[in-house]
Amino acid sequence: MQRDAILQMKEWKNSKKRKPLIIQGARQVGKTWLMKEFGRLEYKNVAYVSFDRNKRLKNTFTQTVETDILISALELSSGIKIEPDNTLIILDEIQECPDALTTLKYFCENASEYHIVVAGSLLGVSLHKDTGFAVGKVDFMTLYPLTFFEFLNAIGESRYRKILEEEKFELINSFEDKLIYLLKHYYYIGGMPEVVQDYIDNKNYNNIRKIQENILISYDQDFSKRTSGAMVQRIKYLWHSISFQLAKENKKFIYGAIKLGAKAREYEEAINWLRDSGLIYKINRISKPDLPIRAYEDLSAFKLYILDVGLLGALSNLSAKTILDEDKIFTEFKGALTEQYVLQQLKNKQNKSINYWTSRSNVAEIDFILQKDNDVIPIEVKSTINLKAKSLAQYRKDYNPKYAVRISLASYKVDNNLYNIPLYMAQMLEKLLR
């Protein structure tokens, strides 16, 4: 299964300022596979070790920071002779050994000739603990579920990705029905690698749903394994409330909807835990679309989305029949799946902040706000071909932005700096703004 992140890793390998690389991302998005595949493609040897249940290796990293001793320990554990330029060192499940995170500083400073990549479950949570982790001594990369374009590659439909990326609009318009058909399937299947692989192998929608449900169960188990007491219940309550909160007309997250009497101070830590684990995206409201955007963030008003559109459907008990029922899947839950899909494509393309905007009276709302260079870009998401966008019209009247974007099922069109972008081209948004 081809992943676009391989290209990012090649850039890292060839960089003269290369540091140990930390790959962040939620469980089961394919971090271990990616590291091993990159090693297979780009190196003569791969020295893979996992700190999960490897007590001897953990003890070594706890007892010393001497890089020559650590290299010897890695050679013994992996059974591979480590040659600096020809060997990729993979440290997996590194969150199980906080001292190993600390040693990355010393590899950067004293043994930069070694190519080291690390990952682990809930690594984002671990990095926010007091581990002695040295900022500025590592490179970071985040791995997300497969994008729609990666999905097309995986299922053998790369020719459609090609015409989209090459902006061959005559062909795109001619095959629009096929692109929408494929997009429907992505909404249901999502981008979790195990789920996509099962679709490739079996084309069984019921089995796909079972795998998604098993992934959700494994996340629930993580909540109990990695936290304790009241925090476990708060995380679970919050996690399971996201799908029905997104089904509201106003998708602003309401603490009181988690359970009767829920207060912000009780659930802020649970939100941070889920965000650090890569399971949710927190999208803050801005009061004014101006630069710098962070100066206008209202941290008390936000929307929460989860990591994958397919998992959102599973959390919401979405029936597989919806992908066969005309365009119902796009409008299901008041367009929540469509917003989730668009956000997922945008997050995968860049790690900058994504926000949303509402007018002071809350009459108008823009689904997403992005910053492109020195421009603030309003993005309104429509789940159908309906192009009536009162909020976007009001926003343009008030702020006169250089770019305005409407993402929907309608065909590509530019009219007076209003960019109508089809849903299946959402991840090309920044490329199309010119």
C-alpha cells in the first residue's frame, strides 16, 4: 500500500540537517508499516527493535546515554550490523521507554551519522509528560489515515487521482459520476489501513464495519490501559459524544451534551488526552478573520472531530446501504460526514492551525478558516450541489477576502475570487488557489 508520507521521509533522509525522526499519529494508522517499508525501499539494512516487552533493551537505555553502547545494544537486539549510511534504525513503541526519547538528543549531538526513526502508540501523550525530551534535537512528522487520493491508489484507481492532480477538467467532468461513486465508498470505508486492505481483499461491507468496530474497541481499551479512575470515564463519555454532537445543526461542542451536569473543568484534560493521542481534532472558533489568527482564537468555543470519516460512520452506526442510496451518505447527520471528510483532507496536507468563524450574532458561520501565506481563507462546506451559501456571502461582504472557497458536489469553477471546489478535490485546495 503506497503512502505519500514516503516522499516526506525521503526528504528527511537526504537532508543535510537530518535529526532523529519522530513519527506521531493515532494507533493503527500504519506507523510501523511505514517505517519498515521506508527502510526496505531506501536502505541496505533495517535494524528494527520494539520496546514493548523488551526489558533488556529498556534497561540499557535507562542506564546509559553513551551512543556507542546503545548502538551495540541495538545490534544485539535486532541481529543487524548497523552501518551509519546504509542502515535505518527503527525504535518502535518508544513510549514504553521514556529514557529512549531522551537519548535522541545525544544521537543528534554526538552521532548524527545514524539514521533513526521512532514511533509508538499514544506517543503524543508521552511527549507531553516530563521525559527530559530535548526540543530542537529531533524532526517531527505526523501520519494520518489514508487521504482520498491515497485511497484511490490503494484500490487500483490511481488513474482518477492522476486526472485530478493534473487538473484535466474536461475528463474530470466526464467522469464525475465515477468520482462521486468512489468518494461515497471512501466516506464509508475511510482511511484506516487495515480497513482499506480488507476492502481490497474482500469487498465485504459488513466485514469492513466489524474491523472498524474492533478498532474502536481497541481505542476504548487504551483509555482504560493508559489512564485511571475518573479520567477513564470522562474520556469515554467525551469520545462517544462526538458523533451525536456533530449531528447537531450547530456543531459547536457543548459540555452539557456529554452527560447531565458536565462542566468544562472536568473534561478539559480528557480533550487534551484525546487530542495528544491523535484521536480527535479540536477546531477553535475565531472572533475575527485577521492575522495572526491565533490572536483571535476563542478557546472556549470549539468543534471536535475524530481522526477518520469511516470510524465516524462506525461510531454513528451508519448503514452500508447509504452508499448505494443516491447521495444520502453526503447529507447524513446534517453533513457531519462531509465536514469530517474535508477536515481530514486538509489536516493531511498541512499541520497549520485550522479554525472556524461565526459572526457576533452567531447568524453566520464559516466551517473552516485557513491561513495561506498572508491571506485568511474562508471555506464553506456543502454536502450537496446546492450552492446557496448565505454565510459565505455575508463573510465576503464584511471582509472582502482575496480568496473564498466553497467545497461541494458541484464542478470546479472560479467566479470573482470565489472558488467552487469539488469534494473529491478537497486536498488540492491550496494548489487550486492561484
